[in-house]
Amino acid sequence: MRSAVVINPSKVDDLEGRRTEICAALADAGCPEPLWLETTVDDPGCGQTRQAVAQGAEVVFACGGDGTVMACAGELAGTEVALAVLPSGTGNLLAANLDLPGDVAAGVATATGTGRRRIDVGTLESHTFAVMAGMGFDADMMDATPEALKKHVGWLAYVLGGLRSLRKHRMRLRIRLDGGEPMYRRARSVLVANVGRLQGGIELLPDARPDDGVFDLAVITPGYLTEWLALGWDVVRRRPHNRHMETFRAASVEIVSDRPQPREVDGDLIAPGRALVVAVRPGALLVCVP
């Protein structure tokens, strides 16, 4: 098996040690040494993944956080080259939702095995995502969470970031699903999700499946702290209905706000905007799974 490793050096404490570990695990499986490609500030993994495909890689290991995985997934979507995830960041949401192993040896064993799964991806402007896209509170929360804090306390850092964003006003939204009639809502956040599990193992959308050809949409509307707490309590208890969150399913989603909003894809901030226009690419990405 010919492979490549696209790795974010800022997410790995011992870069040479990680390289030795990956190469040794591949050698034990009878595979040649992988092409080693480090991401940069200017290129989070897209160019490196294109290089790996051009040089004949059959599997591309994404070793980093959700941003590295998203960059690799975007380039591999529509190809027969498989994505293997070696989680090294804070969220690691795709790995968590697909129950992928977290250690290098198990991750390499997964990639060199026969397990493969085709999953959907979403497109938003020039971005491709495998987990979710969002507008409003969730993007605000990510913007308010320092990288240094995430590195020290993990996903709990997002809780602190979220507390700083609770006082923001709700958005006025026009929502159109699969080209249907528009719906009008006032919301704090809207998430277009390919999978349902968030940081900390929270199942926000338990019925979401990454290979069903549709997105699960959450329109989150609480205005006061007590309403946020009520919603959070229901989500933790996996109660299916709460008056502060509506859910829908659609293959194409068009959301327009009354004013520019912060936006994110797979945990990475993108340019603010008034619109979130998303379409699904069914079964576009081949992923190594146990």
C-alpha cells in the first residue's frame, strides 16, 4: 500500500517521534515508507494532499486537528484515494463520529486493513466539509476560544468561549430546504450537520448519518441563560424535542441572515457573511474504518 502522511506540525509535540512511530507501524504491516508532507500556515493540507494523489498514494493519513482533516477530505472527495485519520487536535469530530481509533498503531492498522466506508461531504462556497457548517453562536464561540486554551484544557475551552458569546442578539433568518418554500426564524445558531456528535461526546443530532445523502439541520433559538440551560439538559438526556431547537433534513440548504454573521466549517472559521448555502455530495469520500 502506497501512502502519504499530511501532518500539522503545530498539533504534534514530538514531530520526529511521531514520524518514527508511523513509519514503524507501516513497516510492520509490510508497507513502504510513506510520503511525508507537513502543512504550513499558508497551506493547511490541500496542496500536500494533491501532491500525494499525484504521486500515487492509495491512502492519505491526515494527522492533525479538524482543519487538517477537512483540507485532506476536500481534495480526496470524488477520488478513489482513501482518507485515514490520525487524530492530533482538540475536536477530532470526524474520528469521534466514525469511531476511529485515537492512537497511531490502531490507526495504521485500520488503514492497512480492508475496512472502507463511503461518506457524504458538503460544499459551502469554495469549502468542502465532512462534519458540519454553522453560522452564529457556534462560530462566535470558536472565535472566542484561544488556541492556547484549547491545547491545555481540550474541548472544555469551548465552554468558556461560549460563555463570552451568550449575550449576542439572535439572527433573523430566511431558510429554504431543497428549494422549497422559505421559512422565517429568529435563532442564535444554525448548524448544517453531516454527523451528530459534538465536542465532549454530546449527541446534538442523534439521527444524523454521514452516508444517508442528506444533512441534519439544527436551528437553535434560546434567548436567555435559563433557556440555554434547559436545552443543554435535554440534549445531555437525549430528549428528542425541545422548544428551543428545531431540526430538519435536506440535501440542499439555503440560509440568509439579516446581517453578516460569523461562520465556520468543520470547526474552522471562514469569512463572515449573510448566507450559508450548502449542498451535499453523496458518498464522495472514501474513509478507512475499523
